[in-house]
Amino acid sequence: MAKIIAIANQKGGTGKTTTSTCLAGALQLLGKKVLLVDCDAQCNATDTYGAQTEDVCTLFDVMTRQGTVEEGIQHCEAGDILPSDNALKDIDEQLVRDMGKNFRLREALESMSEQYNYIVLDTPPQLGLALVNALIAANSIIVPITADRYALAGLSQLSQTIGDVRRYFNPTLKIEGLLLNQYKSRENLSKEVVEQLPVIAQSMGTTLLDVKIRPSMGVRKAQAERHSLFSDDTAKSTSAEDFKALAQKIVEEDKNGKL
Ligand SMILES: Nc1ncnc2c1ncn2[C@@H]1O[C@H](COP(=O)(O)OP(=O)(O)OP(=O)(O)O)[C@@H](O)[C@H]1O
Ligand SMILES: [Mg+2]
């Protein structure tokens, strides 16, 4: 059965899309079958994978039952993706009168459960039906954070959202951990924020993950050239090493039944 991991933080620009695409790539390197679902109307993951958005079935069509996941999945060079297009920005209005509006993604992904080992959900920074559907469909969440002064604001919003989702919809939703992204160990400001993070993680019922993602030009190059971080010269970047370590940890802990 596929494990569904949402990559979420209600603060923008913390590395949700980067984590989603690179973790999906790193899990594939370990021989896992992975589906990436782009739940963000900004379509950054879709763009990074070089997926089509014109005249194709996208997540919006799946959530509004105009298409199926099977119809929507595209097999790109970087991996399998259910893409998004700009229409997703109107999903809240589209489903406003729909009784099952919070469960559309969970229902849709049920049919994929035997075909993939992992389903990774890239989510938007703002709270709306796309994020709520992702958190209800997910078994667990990874929270990418950057060590800046405003890092903690997004976390308190996310904690509240996760609390509500657990209370009303998905009581077993687990936070796998906070993932420090673009981490520069020598920066004083980073150190200050990083020192606070274990306590904050504990208050959210989780931990700061040991694996930290260092920044690298490889990430930006792979995104700009629309290829996997693990192909070409970017495969040797520090971020690639770190994402491989993250994938390894996830797979090992799943094997040990810890997650
Ligand atoms: N480890 C990294 N090394 C270098 N650049 C990075 C790294 N992680 C993220 N970035 C860059 O930081 C920017 C923000 O990253 P990303 O788009 O993944 O964040 P996001 O949380 O998905 O943003 P949004 O909230 O808008 O969806 C991007 O330009 C990305 O290339
Ligand atoms: Mg993003």
C-alpha cells in the first residue's frame, strides 16, 4: 500500500516544491515507485517535471470529477506526476456546495495505492481546499523550514491547521518531522533559529529531522533546466546528497515500522 506524504508549510518559499520533487527523485533512486501530485495552483512542481498542462486531465479535473487519476498521470523523465494547472486556484468556489469536497483527493488516490510505494503531495502555502484535501489524503507530513526570523510564524498556522484536520477528518495524520532547508551551519542567525527548533518541534508532537538540506546551485540548475536533481552534474550537489539521506531514512524507518 502506498504511503502518502504531504510536504507542507503555510509559509511561502520554504522549499515545499523543492523537497517534493527531490524527495520523489531520491525515493526513485532507491527503487521505489513514486507518484508526485502537484496540489498547488502555482504549478511549480508541474513545471519542474516539464509536464503538459494544455488539453490534459489535471488535478482540478480529478477533484471536480471531470477526469480520473489514471487519465491525469503523466510519465515524465523525472518521474510520474499528476500535474496541476491554473484552474486549481478556483477549486474552493467550484466545490463550495459539494458535501465531499474535503475528500476528493483521498478518494481519487485510493485507486493508486497498489501501484506506487510512495505518493508525494506538493502543497500550496495558503489554506484552502487543495491543502486540506492533501492533509486528509496523507498518512504523514514533512515540514520544510528555512532558518529565518519568520520561520516560526508559518509553523504556528500549520500546527493549527493540522490540529483541525486531525480533529475532524484524519486523526492518525503524523508529522514525520521539521526539515531544515537551505541550512548554512556557519550563519549566526541560522544557529539562533535552529536552537529553538527542537523545542518547537516537540510542541508540535514531532522532531527536527537529523537530515538537513544544504543549499546548492544544483537545485536551481535542475529546476531551471527541468531535469531531475539526480541526473547530469547536479547529481553530485550537496542538496542531492542530503535528499538521498532523507529518502534513505524514510525508507528505513518505514521498514522498521516506526512511521
Ligand atoms: N536546497 C536548496 N538549494 C538551493 N535553492 C533552493 C533550495 N531549496 C529551495 N531553493 C530555492 O528557493 C526557492 C523557493 O523554493 P520552493 O519553490 O521549493 O519553495 P516553496 O515552499 O515550494 O514555495 P511556495 O510556498 O511558493 O510554493 C526556489 O527558487 C528554489 O529554487
Ligand atoms: Mg511550491
